[in-house]
Amino acid sequence: MFDAILIDKDESGYSARLAQLDDDALPEGDLTVEIEWSTMNYKDALALTGKSPVVRRFPMVPGIDFAGTVIQSGSDAFRPGDKVVYTGFGLGETQWGGYAQKMRVSSERTLKLPEGLDARQAMVIGTAGFTAMLSVLALERHGVTPGDGDILVTGATGGVGSFAVKLLAGRGYRVIAATGKASAGEYLTGLGAAEILDRAELSAPGKPLGRERWIGAIDAVGGHTLANVCAGTKYGGVVAACGLAESMDFPASVAPFILRGVTLVGIDSGFCPMDLRVRAWQALAKEVDADTFAQVASQIGLAEVLDRAPDLLAGKIQGRLIVKIQES
């Protein structure tokens, strides 16, 4: 038997509870992993509360990422004792996820932890840090360099935003961090932000084109904010869109794209190719230091995730929430 959060939906409605499950309940897969750490992301909170139709199969163990140790392997690529990390591929949505003490998954979608990272550190990074790194790599792939100008990060106190600020600053970019939290200035400058921008300047309907202010941006919120980010991007600039904390809508015009040659790049951390995953995680292992772990992570236990989900949706969580899955 093992502990897990289980979400179900039937005639009586939508429910999420801490349950004990038998090994026979585990899904198919050639790797069995003892999960040590997971995280709580915005999508996890939506799934736990039922505020959005994130979960597509029932019953479901939520948790969109995890790290742990292989305890049984049917793959030549893995052996018992290997430390692994798993993110995306519908985890916690269409296949059972990380809020369980044990899980069975496909070896083809599982990544060995890069040298220098343990399971806890990997989940401090988690899907949020992974998405941030994919966004940074996208800016650089499209030719944006530190000498070209400022980079804007929206939702800067969230998981993706926090890592984006830290990673960009570490690579020599001057970062403008947009946030609605007046008390977050010291936190963001500690991560490396050079300037703080009130998100109210971006979150209301704006003009098709605004003053050119940044050469690149990483946007985790969508909606009017993303439209205004594009409108304020300099000629030839690049915007990486990776989230929808404000809205899934994009109420913009084509003006930034046809008048300034702005490029809008979509970031998909769920199903991106394994070679890009390996590159991103190797870079994260080198660039995310121990100070970052201390600054951006708060720890909770598996039994606490149900109570903390509403706080995350309400914007009361700063930085990362990591979940200790095993009791000891």
C-alpha cells in the first residue's frame, strides 16, 4: 500500500482526497519509481480544486512532475537506484502523476537526473524552472543577446517568473520584473532584477503599439498583459509565451508583428522533444545554484497539498512550493 492524492468525479461531484492505494492500482509502464519530491504548480492547484477542467481521466493522481529513485526497471536504460525526474507528457492530467509515494511510468519519457542535482533540488526547479529555461533558450535561439536591451518577465514572483529572472540575470541580461505585489521588490532584486514594473501598467487593455521598451520578454500570464508586452517590444524583439495565469485570451493586434517584426514564440514544456529536455536540464544543473534553492522554495507535505491549493490560486504563494512525498 502507498499514500496518494486521488481525484475522482461521479454523480456526487468532483472530489480530491488523501487515499491509500494498492500496487495493483498502478498504471502500466516499464519503470516503477519511489517518488521523493513533487511540486505544486498553478495547474496542480486547478486540478486539486476543480476550478478548471485540467483532469481529463478519472480517477486521477495529480502532480505534473516528480523526482525519485527507480525501484524496478524493465528497460536497459535504467537500473534500480537510478535517480530520475519526470515532467510533462500529460502527467496529472491524462496519466497518473507525482502526488503518490510510488508510480509506474514509461522509461522513454523519463530523464536521469543530471550530475549535480538531487531529487529535492530537481523539484525546486521542477516544471516551473524547466519552462523558464526553455523560454530563455528560445530567446537566445532567436538571436537575443544580453547587449541587445532589457528583458521583461511577467508574473515575476511566480515559479516560472522567479526562475526566469534568476536565469536571465545569471546569463548577463538586464531584467525588468513585472509584479502586482508591492512587497516583492527585495525578493526580485535578490534574484537579479534590475527594475520592478507594476503589473497594472500591463494588465488593462492597451494600444496596438506602445513605446518600445524591451528587446525580449518571457510572459507567464497571457491576456491583456501579453498583448501589451508585444506592443512594448522593440523592433525585431522576441516574446516567449509560456503561461496563462491571467487569461488564455490574446486580445492583441497584428501591429507589433508586421510593423516591428516582433516574434512571438510558444513554449510547450509538456511534450517538447527529449533532446531539448536533456539540454535544458543540463543547463539548469549548471546555472541554478544553492542560493536559488533557498530563495524560491517553501516545503510542504503530501497531506498539505489540498489545503494549500486555494492559496496558490489566490496569488498568496511567492516562489516555489515543493512537496515532500515520503514521510521520512
